[in-house]
Amino acid sequence: MTASQRAGRFAANCQGEWLRTSADWAAVAAGYEHSLALKTDGSLWAWGGNMFGQLGLRDTHKRLKPVRVGTGRAWATISAADQSLALKRDGSLWAWGSNEFGQLGLGDTRNRLRPARVGTQKDWTAIAAGGFHSLGLQSDGSLWAWGEKFAGGLGKLTPTRVGTGNDWTAIAAGYEHSLALKADGSLWAWGWNNGGPLGLGDEKNRAAPTRVGTDSDWTAIAAGADFTLALREDGSLWDWGANGIGQLGLGNAWDHLTPTRVGNDGDWTAISAGTNSCLALKTDGSLWAWGGNREGELGLGDTQRRLKPVRVGTRRAWTAVATDGQSFALKADGSLWAWGWNYWGDLGLGDTHDRLKPTRVGVTL
């Protein structure tokens, strides 16, 4: 064995633990100060800020690298804000972290330092963590909400059904507004509407889901702090709401109160909206970014904002994105990449230095 082979085989950190580059990431979620991820084996991992216990590690100490949450391997879906939400493969719902407005759905307003089961149901299919509220869908197509009233959580401390419809298919939660799609492709919005994130042509708040326009070809939604992104069946990208930093990608910095098309491209496949920035993927696997960029969250090598979508690098193997100040993307090979805001160790790179370009996230085992 050569010296270089021995060095590679016995590379270890200062605690003598093995260092392995992980290539089995399956999903990632960006919270306000922390991040969550799933691996292909169903294990759950967390890192970053932990003031409210949002890492689920039974304490409030931040972590600079991914740390496994418990020993279970049955996790299936994740969502993060100040609170963390997750579904298991059996359809059960779990929550932990900040709970000031009852956004954990546990019947009180006490924070939780580890995953706590929400109710006894096993038919949850989708979750969305907002600023002070949470949303969920059940297998019968019903829509549920809890947490802060004006954001769309109904002011309830436990999941409460929204209306009587059984045809809801997708949800998204912003800082204080909510979005949902129905099976017929219609788009609905409610909650706080300062800046126009509801897309209803005004800035009046809505207490209940209100249809956005008359179109029935919406396929995906993403909620930023006070703006919204959406995709249509033809692959076109649309957005609306607050735009003071150019987060709508429309080439200007004024608010838009109704859905407005971003460019003319028809090959968009995935979207993610953060506080002031956005990420998106195209059918060719390319990665695009626009909006605010103070911490390098666009991944373009600088801190200059962009008013229109700009391609990040030249690679075409990206499969998923998530952003909320810190930005993440997954590649087809299962590798996880991070860039942007890193004050709390949000990027999982072992330090608190911001990154201006995508950097691979490794795991110490």
C-alpha cells in the first residue's frame, strides 16, 4: 500500500472518527436557522441553529455538521421553518422546535427538543412549515392547518380541517401566507397579503382559501417570505408578491399583485423560494438562481443581487433544490451541495463561513 493510499484509508478527524463523503442524500429542507435532510436509508439528519430545539437532538446547542436525529430509518418527508416537521413512512406526523403559536400542533405552546408525534393519525401525505403556522394534507385529500391565525393556521393548537373539500393535492407555507393546489389544477391562497403574495390583485388579507384567477393548469407552488412562485403544465414559471430585492426575477424591483410570467422559457421543473431569493431547475438538470444575494445564496461567486434568473455553473445533474438564506441542491449521484448564509452552521460544512458557490457537504461518521 502506497503512502497516499494509507493516508486516504486512515484519514480521520481530530476525534479519530472516520471521514466519509456521503452520496446517499434523498431530500433536503432549509429552515430559518437550521437545515434538515433525509438519506436513502430513511434516516433523518439535522444541523445549524438550535435555539428552539429545532434540530431534534434533545438540547439547544447548534451543530456545524449533519448529525443524525435518533436511530429510526422510517422518515419519508421533511419541512422546516423555525419548527421542524416530518412524516414517517407509516403516515404519522412528527414535530419539534419552535411552538410559540402552536405551530407544532401538539395542543400547547411549549417548544420541543426532540420529535413528538402529532395526534394518532397515520394518513398524512404532505406537510408545509411556515413562519408561525403549519399545513398538512391527508390521504383523503383533506387540508389541515394549525398555528398563527392570520398566516393561515386558524389560530389552532392542533391540526384543524380547512373547509370540507377532499381534492387538495399540494401545499406551501410562507412566512405569513398559505397556498394550495386542487386536483383540477386550480390554485388557492390565504393569509397575510402585504405585498400581494396571494396573487389576488390587491393587498387585502384572506382568512380562508381564495381562488387565484381562473386557470386550471397549475402544477407546483413555492412560498417565499412574502412572495410566491408557481409552475404550469406547459413548464412556464410564474410569480407574484413583494419584489423589493428582485426576488420575482422579472427584471425589476416593484411588487406584482397577480401572477406574472418569468421570461418565455417552458422547461422549468422545480422551484424553491427563500426569504429574498429563489432557486429553480430546468428539464436539462441545470440550476438557476435570482433575487437577493447578500450572503452568496445565489451561488454565483459574488454577493450581487440578480433581477432575472441566472444559471449557476454549467453542470446538468441537479435534481432538487431548497433555499432560505442558506441554499442546497441535490445531484443525481446523491451528493448534497450547499452555499450562502452560514452564521449558525446552516450549511453543514463544519464552520460558520458563508460560501459563494456550491460546496459539497460531507458527513463525519
